[in-house]
Amino acid sequence: MLEIHQFPCLSDNYGFLVHDPDSQETVCIDTPEANAYLREAAVKGWQITQIWNTHWHPDHAGGNAAIKAATGCTVSGPAEVERIGPLDRVLTPGDTVTIGEHEGTVFDVGGHTNGHIAIHLPDDEVAFVGDSVFALGCGRMFEGTAEQFWASLQRIKALPPATMLYCAHEYTQSNARFALHADPDNAELQDYVAEIDQRRSRQEPTVPTKLERELATNPFLRADTDDLQARWGGGAAHETFAALRAAKDSF
């Protein structure tokens, strides 16, 4: 079984080190802060062998060069990461990545950025989703279209419900306030928000989050439901998604 070590980076990012005790390989999932990754790996006694990037933003790929220089690891990610630094391997949807005998599938979650990818490791029931989806939220639509982003969320929704989603930021309380505004009659959401507030009062992370719970409570994943469509103008699901995303941007 893979070991996943989660730790805070920058102001609200999370870093993830994924370690396979059998092969002794260790993968950085994104690299918001090189020194934090190198420090945490040293504390764990793990040797970093790979970096997997989800998208090109500096708070996800900005530490690549320093970590590679310190460890000699290989760097894999979507082609857009080459805007800020070289890759050893360009990943495209449908590719596989491996850590020891554990295999992950790369899939397209474009919308936040056009080339954004996520990586699903089905045997370990985890997916690393970057800024495509958050606990009770989703990333800002910086480069893509609403139709594209909604199609990406469909791919996330199609994962097994027990999948744990490792998203990259501690945005959950802010997302929760908007979710209650967007979907005020959702009793399961209300319970979830109460739990989130309790966890944050104890300075506990709200990441990862289980897909099953997000399917019931995250308004951006529920843009195809009758209640959200009625409340947010009807039309096609991607249009409801677009209305929700625009409302969140100015909330």
C-alpha cells in the first residue's frame, strides 16, 4: 500500500509525497515549495525519485528545478508545464505512470488551465486532482470554457465513489460558504459544513475528501441536478456550471 504524506506549503497549498515502501520510490505531486518537499522527504527518510505535475501554475510546478537539482529525480507533467521549465516526460490523457508496481492513469481535467491533468491510482483508491476540483468547490476557469470544464468534472464524477480526492488547497471553508448560498436546502451539505468548521477550529485539514461525499454536496459537481438547475437558471448542465462559477468568482 502506498504511503501518502501531506503537509502545508506556501499560504494555503498542500504538498503530497507518495511513497512505495516496496520499491522505496517517492513521488512529489506538484511542487509548490521545493524546500518544504526536500525537508519533509528528509524527515521521513525518503528519497525523491519522481515529480508528477498536474498543471503549469508556479504554485504547482515552481519547485521542479530545485528538487530535480537536489535529487536527480525525473519530472513528468502535461506539456504546458514547459512554459516554466523542462520536462523529462510529457504526459497526455490515457498515459500511465508508475511508482513501484502501482500504476496511475492520466486523464484530462482541463478548464482551470487547458492542459490540466489528474492522476488516478485505482488500486489505492486515490486521485490527485490539482486545482480541477476542491472540497465543495472547483478551480477558477482561467483558460478553459465552461463546456470543457464541465466535461472534465464528468470524468472526475465517473471515478469510483470511494476514491479519495487529493486537491491542492485548503479552500474548504470559503467554498462551504458559497456552497450553502448555492444549494441552501441540501441537508447533507449543512452537516458537512458543520463538520468542516469543527475540523478547521482544531487546525485540521479538510483534504483529502471522498468523492462520494462531494457528489452529494459540491454544487459544481451537482450542476446537472434538477434543484441546482432550477435555482441557477436552467438550461444545459454546463450553463448551470458556468452560472455557478461566475457567481463564485464574485461571491
